Amino acid sequence: MAKYFDETERAILESISRENLDMVLKKFDTIDRLSGSAGELEALQYLLGKLDEYGVPYREYVFDSYLSDPKKASLSVLQPDGATLEIPAKTRAFSANCPDGVTGELVYATGKGGIDFDTAAQINWTREQVEGKIIVSEGGGPQHMDKAIELGAIALIHVWPSKEDVIHEMTASPVWGAPTPETHRLLPTIPEVSVKNSDGEMLIEMAKKGNARVRLTACTDSGVRKLHLAVAEIPGQSDDYVLLSGHLDSWYVGITDNAVGNALCLEMARLFHEHRAELKRGIRIAWWPGHSNGRYAGSTYYCDREFESLRKHCVAYINADSPGSRFGVIPLVRSTLSEKPGYFEDAVRDVAGAEPVWDFPIRAGDNSMWGAFVPFHLMLRDRPDAEHAGAKVGGSGGGWWWHSKQDTYDKADLDILVRDSRIFASFALRIMQSKVLPVDLVAMAEKMLEILRGYETDLCDAFDLSSVISKAEELRQAAEQVALKGAADSEALNALYKTAAGRLNALMYTTVSPYYQDVAYDLKAFHGFYRVCGITRENTSPEWIVFHQTDFLRQVNRFRTEVDQVIEDINRYLEKAI
């Protein structure tokens, strides 16, 4: 039997309409929604019509952004007798446009496969190995593209690591959102294509034998497009709000990535609006454009455009991407550790009767708000059971059809989508309705110390974390004093939790200024420290030791300064609480 936080949660969760969710899926199964297209605008107009029907207030933003549409690609193995062997291939968004093609020697360069990409410092390719050649590799992420360009390769072929009979659409650029005058230099300057695992293994064997030559073409259409972003705005009894979102655009009809999230968000807008008089905090619900062929252009624009509001009043960012997929039976909670231990996992158990698993957040999926000092960041991703866990993909509940034409209506599971809708509603409501935000600064500080001490054991003498760990211990001691004081003044405590947990999230999960976005690499917690783990004077050149030391010292300064600010905020709160 479900356990509800309060009567508002009960009323909303018990009113979720399976028919309403299904209505959106069937409608969107007829619309290709690549961002910037007429299909995406048609889908948005449908959603706005439903919001009007429900009486939900919303704001529409119209803005220009920089997108890249992958069009077509070809890949031919040039045989010694003059014949060619054609290999099915797809290019990627932001690949260099190369309609005339490139021809060159094929060379194999090993790389960690799938979507669990290596960081650039761990890609052990050399200029002698790849310069002037076409790389075939299991590694095909943006950091591999960066490395290939740096070393003078002329093209990159990515071999997908699992054996499904599809080629997945992907994005080659590491630039998060629209480029700036500085980051536009990171846009790829060589072509990249993807091939299926079976074809890729054949190419790798050819490359290992030597003297293999291939020719590839890649056609992309990159440029400025006008985007439309809708955000429902349902106020509560205070100015604070939760931001719930999912990306509107998809590859093809994209039912499980992400028509399911669009349906969930629309149903949440209907129900939260019906119960608006009961809401202690408000909720905003966004449908992001520019996710697939703009590398999160919509959510990044919103963060830039509404940064002050997010910094002052947003208490949680919850991202609905790929709920309700067939076989996605295991709820995976990704959160930033600012919450009371097990808080969101307990919500899953309470309202869904499912046993969740937990993991750190990832630098993907419209997680564009980390720099805006938001105290909670949440994403629910479903994992398949063991029987269906073969595909190495980034969404769709682990379904092999992810980012392909095969992601159609039959790949959704309405029972799971109703379950996930209950979970998302519970996540939002338990934050919105809590008298005191469910932040635990002590647990957060302890987890920070655990992570930092783990890194310290893998650092050489060129990198000293002792002052960072000492400052984190000061933070824990200050947080313990907050816990001892209790919550006599809930308004003051909430204000502290908002700024402290928000600032610590930005510190843990970004490496740049809060007003900018990190690149779209696989960034770990405290990535500025993680990236030098395992680097020694023996395995790294003197130049790169200096490069890494420079960045490391700046990250140390950043850590100590940001934590000092949190401690000062805590001390001011404690002085008033006496």
C-alpha cells in the first residue's frame, strides 16, 4: 500500500490519468520532432493547446540558437583490386560537413566504448599513430573527437559496443548549448561517422592487418535556427519553486526519448494546476528544445535567461528524460547528495512499491542548472532487468531502439509510465510541501570528504589535496552545529539550505564559473581533482605536469573560497539562531 507524504500528494498521485499519458504518445508517434523543424513546432503547439484547455498559465520564449542536423554519410572500403565494399554509416550532429569526402589509411586506436567515454587525458593515442589517417575506434565521444583533431587525424569512425542492428544518432560536439566566441573553437573540424558493432569489428580487423584504405563522406547542415520554449508557471504560497522538465525534441518520433517525458510533464501541469491552492512552493514545467541537435541548447538558454530567478528561488531541478520505457523496470535515482540520505529512494518505495538503485548525476541530459545554486538536482532513469540489459545506450530504459527510427509507440510501457509519473510527482511534492527543505549538510560534507580522500590516495607528489580536505572538515564541523540548532526558524534555515547546498552542488559538479557551462564530457564529482588521479611524473610529460598543476591549484583556490563562503553563511545563521 502506498504511503503518502500528505493529502495533496495522495490526491495528485491518485488522479494521474493513463488515458492522458497515452493520448500524448499516440499524437507524438506521428510527428518527427528534430529541433528547429516544423514537426517540433507542431508538437509544441499541441502542448500549448492542452495547457490552454487545462487553464495552465505558461510563458513562451522564442530565441535563436545554433543547431546541426546530420543528413547522410557513406563509408567505403577500397579493395586492392579496385572494387569497393560499402558499409552502412551515419554521421553525427556537429560533425564537420564533408560532402566531397576524405580518403585515407584506416588505423585502429583503442578506446573505451559506448556512452561511458574516457576523459581526454586518458585517451592514449599518439600523433605518430593517427596523423593523416582515418581512425576506427570503440571510443567515439566528443573527447575522442577532440583528441583525433589535436593529433591530426582526418576522420573518426565510431564502432558501437553492443550488437543491436541499428546505428544510433549522436552528437559529436563537446560544446554545451550555443557556442560562445571562445567555445566555438571546440566545434569539430573533421567528419565522424558511426557504424554497427558487426561492421566495426570487421573494420578493426582490417586496420590491424594494415594497408586498409577507406573513403567516407559526411553531410551536416549547421546554422542558426529559431527555437520555441514553453514553460508552465504554477505559483505556490511562496516565491520559491521546483523546476520539472523534459526535452521536447527527439530523433525521429522518439517515443521513449522523449515523448514519454513530454506526456508526463503535461499531466503534471494539469494536476499541479488543479491543486495550486494547496502548494506551499510553486512549480515550473519546461519542454526543452535543442536537446538532440543543439547539445542542450534550450535548457542552457533558460539557465542564462532566468539565472537570477533560478539562483534566488529555484529549490530543485528535476529532469524527466526517458521514463516509461519497455523493460525499464528498475528505477535509477540520480541525485547530487544534498538530500537526507535515502530521501528520494524512500519516495520511490512509498509511492511506486519498487526497489530503486542510486547513482551520481551525469554530465548529460539537460543537466544545465548546476551553476545556478539550486540545492536539489534529480533525474530518474529506468534500467532494464538482466534479461534485456544487452544494449549500451543512454536512455529509453536501456532499450536497443534508443536514438533510432525504431523508437516508436510500441516501445513505451504505460504501466511503467504511470509508475514513473507517480515517482516524479512525489519528488516534486516532497520538496514543495516540506516546511524545511530536506537538505542534510552534514551528510553532504561527509560524502564530499569520502570522495576527496578517495582521490587523495591516487595522487602523486605534484598534487596536494591536504588543504582541501582540511577545509571540507571545517565545513562538516560547521554543518554539525546547524544540525544541533534544529529548525526553530524555518524561513532562515531554508534560506541557508538554498544557498549552501546550491553553492556546494556547483562546486562538486562543475569546474568553471557559474555563469558558463562545462564541456559535455563525462565529468566526475570534483572533476578538477579527479582528472589528475593516476597521473605521475613517470607517465606524463613535464609540460603536462605543469598544465595540470596550474589547473589543480586554481581548483584548490576555488574549493577553499566557495567552502569559506558556505561556512560564513552558516556562521551568520548560527549567530541569529542564538
